[in-house]
Amino acid sequence: MEHQTTQRKSSRTPLGGGDGFAPAGSGREARNTFWIVVYQLLVRVGWLFKTETVIMPAVLDAVVDSGTLRGLLPVLNRGGQSLPPILFAGPLARMPRKWPVAVVTTVVMAGCFGILAVVWGPLADSRPKLLALLFLVCYGTFAAFNGLNQLALATLQGKLIAAGNRGRAMVASVTIGSVLAIAAAAWLLGPWLTEPDGFVKIFAATAVCYAVAAIVPAFLDEPAEAPQAPVPRPGCSRLGRLATAARDWRRTLAGDRALLRLSAVAACFSVVIILFPHYQAFARDSLGTPITSLVTWVIVQNVATGLVSLVAGPVADRRGTRIVLIGLVAVSAVTPLVVTGLSLLPATAAAGWFWLVYVPLGLNPISLKILVGYALELAPGPADHPRYVSIVGAALAVPFVLSPAIGSAVDTIGFRPVFLAGSAVIACGGLLALGLPEPRHRAAIVPPSDPGL
């Protein structure tokens, strides 16, 4: 890839001009913001029924209670969300329109939970090990297409919504989505968790929400870009093309030190996601909390997400994403410490206060959005958005190779040492974030986009 230096345009510059993107504040941008928020609301409610911190680990434990298998959940989750987008970033960048990708990926995600809704009843009692395997396959497939979906949606947001308006879009989707999620948890999730066929209803509700959400991207007013032909790579096999892409990604990281540091921050932050499946197991095994506690934890987490978004969104719009990212990563290091502190209390008291663990966990969805938003602002231009987002996603995925080992460590040496070590790693991510620049206030020399990726 031939490198030529290009001057970064300030992220405060409205999208628009001759590139076909909607200028900030235009009617097109308002319309697209509305439909993106509607899409995120539907996905948010669907996500409630498969909350990664609470419901999915409990589902797997209901079939096979194993720390090692539980440790596979973060691997499948983050690996699926991170690795496929790396391979798809180039093809997505060359597509004139991105919204069809959002439709197809959402349909597949709905199908994964539709399959689980059908097979859970017949297999739950008769073939639990087969059901656990099928659950992991569907979960991994969902994660892979969710990663592609998030890449497409992030690219659409970078293309259709100006940087200074993305925070308010996040506030609208997260705040309203939290209210809807809390209502759904209180009305439906609580009763379903106590019913014999409750998991079937939970899977079906997730599938329906995603199926309805799949219709929404078709309403986006996305201007078509000039189609880009891939740069020919003579004599390259599929593996050769992957190796060439990997070299190009390394050049991108070498040419943008802020992206390299952001990737290190993302890698440290990923420990938050690696640890959270074990919190509900700790509460169940060590504190004796009933399954109905899951509803309280889901509600607390969604309340925290909604309240924090009211602050994080406006601050990100006015002061930039850097300061918000630093604060979110630093606070996330508190969660394992809260669990460790509760473990020192009598079991009855700790069980009663365990909902406190899910207050800082409510920051996770916002932190991931801010990581993506920061990556979008670092990118030199819209053509680079898929690559920058996918690189940060890959950085989130790398530590997950250790997740099964961490699950085994929980089984062998106990929760407390694992949680303390995790808190230290997350705190290192917060310290690294202090050295990040504010993209809206700098002009950096970075490699231009390479359509051959």
C-alpha cells in the first residue's frame, strides 16, 4: 500500500460538501438519526432478554454448570464481534450503501434465537449436553453477525450523523431504551424466569424484537457512494490476501499512535467483559441468591445505563469523547472490587447488597459506544471508518483467548484473586486512556484509506 500523508479534517467539520454525505443539522440527518434511534431501541429491548452479564450465563448454567464453559461465553461473544468485522471491513467500505448489511445481519441474529426457542423444550431434559453445545453454536453465530451488524451500524452513524450530534443520538436511544427495557423486565422477564418454559419465551421475545428491528434500516436515507473496485493482488491466495490485509492493518496502527493507544485501552477494558459472566455464578454459589434476583440486577443495570447516558452523551458532544472514555474505563475498574468487598460480608448481607455490582456494569454498553465513537473520530475520513472500528474491535477480542483459563481459575483458586487481578488490568486501561488526544482538537498525519483492504 502506497502511503501518502493527508491532513486530518477536524471532526467538528460538518459532513457534507461534494462527498454525498448529509451535512450536520440537515433534514436528511434528522431523519436518519430518528431511524437509527428506532433501530437501537428495538435492539435494546431484544438485548434485555439476552443480557450478557446476567441472562446468558444463567441460561448456560441451567444446562451445564461449569466455570470453563461459562468462560467460553466471553470468547464467543467478543471473538465473534471482533474477528469477522476485520475480514469484512474492506468489502463494507467498498459498498455504495451499507444499510442492507444491517438488515441481513439482524435477520440472522433473530434466527439464532428463533432456533433456540424451538429446540430448548425438547432437549432441555433429555439431551442437556447436546443442548449446551447447540446453545454455544447459536450464541457464537449470533455474536459473529452482531459484530458485522455493529460494524455496519457504526459506519452508517459515521456517514449519516455528524460527530457533534452522535452523543445526543446515544442519549435518546440509551435513555428511552433503558425505560423500555426496565418495563419489559418487570412485566415479562420476572415471571418468565420462574416458569418451566420461561427460557423458551425469553428466546422467542429476543427473536421477535430483532426480526422487527431488521425492517428499520430500509427506511434510512443513505446516499450511495461511488462503488470502489478492490485493488488487485496478483497471485494472492485467500490466505495471502489475509496476510496482506494484516500488514496493512499494522501499517495503519504504526501510522496512527492514537489508534495504537486506543487499542491498548480497549484490550484492558475487555477484562470487564471477560469477568461479568462469573458475577452471577458467584452470587448463586457463594451467597445463595435465587433466580428471581436476576430481574433486579437487569433493572439496576439498565437504570444505571440510562442515567449515565444522560451525562456521557452531552459531555461527548460538547467536550469530546476522550474525557468520557477516560472516566468510563476508570469507573469500570470498580466492579470487581465491589464483588470482592461483598465477599467479605456475611452471605445474607452480601446477597441483599449484590445489586450494587450491576451499577458500574451499566456503564459497559456506553463504554463500548464511546470506544467506537472515538475510533470514528480518529479515522481520517468515512472510507476509513470500517477499518478503524474493526481494529479496535480486534483489540477488544485479543485478551479473550484467556477467558476459558480465567473460568478454570475461578473453579480452582476462587473468585477473589481473579477479580482483584482483573480490576488492576482495567485500571491500567484507564491510565493509558489519559494519554489519548482529543481528535476534535488535533490535526494528525495518518495513512490514507486503502480501498484494497
